[in-house]
Amino acid sequence: MTYLQAKPLRGINRVLSQSPILNISWPLVIGVLSAIGVLVFSRYQTLGDPDTFLHLRIGQWIIDHSAIPRVDLFSHSLVGEKWIAHEWLSGVILATVYRLGGWGGLVLLVAACLSITLAYLMDYLQKRVPPIYAIFFTGLTFFAVSTHLLARPHILVWPLLVIWVGTLITAQEQNRRPPFWLIGLMILWVNLHGSFIFGIAIILPIALEAIILSPAQLRRSTIQNWLAFFVIASLACLINPQGFAGAIFPLQILNLQHLGAIHEWMPYQFKGINPLEILLFTYFILALLGLLRLPIIRIVMVVGLVHMALTHNRYVSILGLVSPLLIARSFGQSYDEKFKNETASRLDPWFLSLTGQASTPAIVLSLLFIGTTALWTSHLGRYSPPQHIEAKAAIDAYQSINHPGPGLNDYRFGGALIYRNIPVFIDGRADLYDKKVMGPYIEAMIDGKASAIEKIIHEYQITWALLNPDSSAVAYFDTKANWQRYYSDSNAVIYVFKATK
């Protein structure tokens, strides 16, 4: 017996499924639980990235000036250098939400994006696999993205990513042309985050599978439909502040000389219980059980996603979001074939009872519950950036002495300094600093080479420094008579230059 042939509902299950008010659904349940989980349990993680400060400051500048910066305005090391805010729309959204709701508003935004993403994924999966497995795969996705739950631009495009890929796969599976309303999604995506290039790239294998599986008499029209969609979607990428240069910007990022020095671009490290290992082991076990028999093109796509995740930390979330979409239909078919003669359990009808559409009152009540939780947790003062990146006390101490001149800062403090309107030596904009600043920074601040530190001090006329207490450069400044340790705590150390008489 397949999961679609479960026994009719009885008793309370039947009442719940027919009630216009209590008619909930698995996507709604998943959406509410994920949002509440972020609001209640994510105290520091969502605000624990230095680039959040950077995007807030850039977004606020764009709002204040009604323009997108085209040169660097926030550093002293490369001020005036050609640079454009590629993720300008994300900055505007983040700054607007922060202005309206503070740090709690940003956490609520993260919760909302995750909620929409997982709710859509659950809805997509439950149409292809038994509900219990749809919940299981959605849980795996949550685990895969959990380390990337940050108030940064990528979180804003997670819903776009799953809707884009899910809609294209649905069109392919139903032998329909891809819907052109997705083009509007791409225009939004290209101005939010550089991962739009993945959305363009994945059209090709999905289109190829659609062409191969289409009936012979429809193959020509299938080719034309998917080719037209690919061309129009590619042209939509040109609708950004830089046009063609903005469209190829994500490819240029991959060629940066010092990209590997940034944590999120480093190869994945298997330490302890980690999301990628669990995801890979799960798929491996399912394949051994004969429940994953993917077509060759889907295999190539999944292998490609795994390669991306192993190559760069930041792509683990894409693997977690996209791979369930790719395997769902094959898993559902294999499951039906393997267990077609099995008797449904007593729980199957209950799980199936929540696979329909949630009622409007249930959705409204869920939104009210999430909103009330957000207000309550914000009132408790739960949300604030961790001090190891904000260094509020240290920066307050620096501003109190009004020490003039350019500063040398640790990479992690770049965003916080920009947020406080203090020009930085370096921050999270790898595309800006790669050629001229990143190399010397690595030698000085990571390798701790005295000659590299002295060269930076001389070349940039450094008069003060804000360092991580564990920085290799701390030993250098502690041994120099003309550098005074002005402030220190467990999060940051400040040195100021004292000219010798």
C-alpha cells in the first residue's frame, strides 16, 4: 500500500482536517516552528557576523543619498577607489528593517526568510514523498543551513532560491515550459545577492533533462521554450547598477587571489558532528537501501553541489536547500515501489491529514503568534551583536580620547568601525581589498611578520590599532616603546602611537 492510499481519517483527526479554523498544514507547522526557533533560541548567532554592520551602514548611506556608492567611502586605505555596492538592495532592506525594529527586527527578518523557505520546501516535498520523509528532509535542510542563519544578504534570497529551482523542476517534471514570472524573481535576485549566477547555471541541466524526457513530437517546442527562458533570464541579470559587469561579478569573485583566507570561502572542515557529514551520510544510506535511484543528470547536479560545498563553506547551505528538490521525485517513486505491498500504519492518516492547504484563519493566527513572540523576545532585550565582533567598549574608549589619524584594525572589527563612522583599514569587502590590502594584512595580522606590520604603519601612516587579543600582531605592539596599550578586554585591544621626544 502506498502512502497515498492510507486509511480514511477518524475521530479528532477528521474534525481537525475539516475545521475551517483549525485546518493547519505541515508547511504551516514547519514555518511556525522554524520562525519561533530562531526568535527564541537564536540569541547571538543571527547577529554574529561583522558584515551585518557593513550592510547596515551601506544601506543607510543609500537611503540617505538616494544613490548607490560607486567608490569606496568607508575605508582610509582605499578611499576613493572604484567600488560599487553589488548587494545594494539587501543593504537597503536590512537598514530599513533595523531602523524600524532594531536588532530584534533583523532577527525577525532572518526568522521570516527561514520560515518561508522551509515552508515552501515542505510543500514541494510532501507532494512527492510520504509526509514523514518530507519532514525528515526538511529537517536535514534546516540542519544544513543552521550555521548560516545570519542577518546578511544571502538569507534574503533563500526563499527565491528554493522557489526558483522548485518551480523549474516542477515545470520539467510536468513537461511544461518554465513560467516567465520567474524572470521578475531573477531581477530581484541579481540586486540582492551574487548567488543569482547559480540560478542561471542550474537552468541548463534542468532544461537538458526536460528535452531528453519530452515526447519526440514535442521536443522542438521544448527546446525553444527552455532556450527562450534561459536567454531572457540571462538578460534579466543585466538589470543591475553595473549592467554586464554586475552580471559577471560573481565569477570574478571566485578568481580573487586571497579568497581562501576568508573563512566562508575556505574548504569545508569536518569537525565533530557537522551538517555536511550528516547530509552526505543520509543520502549514502538511502542510496544503499535502494531508495535513491537518480537519473544521470540529477546525479551530476547533486555531485556538483557536493563539490561546491566541499570547496567553500558557504555553499553547504545551497546543497542543503537544493538537493532535496532534486531527489524528491526519485525517492518517492522508489519508496512506492519498495513498500507498495506494506500496510499503512495508524499514523499515516494523521500525517496525510495535514498535507492540504492551511486555512486563512490558521495562517493569520500563526503570523500573530510569531509577531507576538518577536515583540516579547525583543522586549526582554535578547538581541544584540556579540561583543567579539562589535567591540563596543573598546570603540567607545577610542572615541573618548579623540585620537587622530588612520587606524589598523582586525578584519573582524571592520564592520563595527564602519557602523560607527570610523574609516577602516580593512573589512569584509574582499573584492575591494584583494589586490592591494589583503596580502599585506595576512602577512602582518595573521602571520605576525614585524616587517609587514612596520610597512603598513609607514605606508598608511597608522596612529592607532584595534586588534583581536589573540592576533599575532599583539606581540609586536607590546614590544614597541612608542606604542601604548591604551585599552584591553577579552574582546579587543587598542594601541595608540606616542611619538618619542
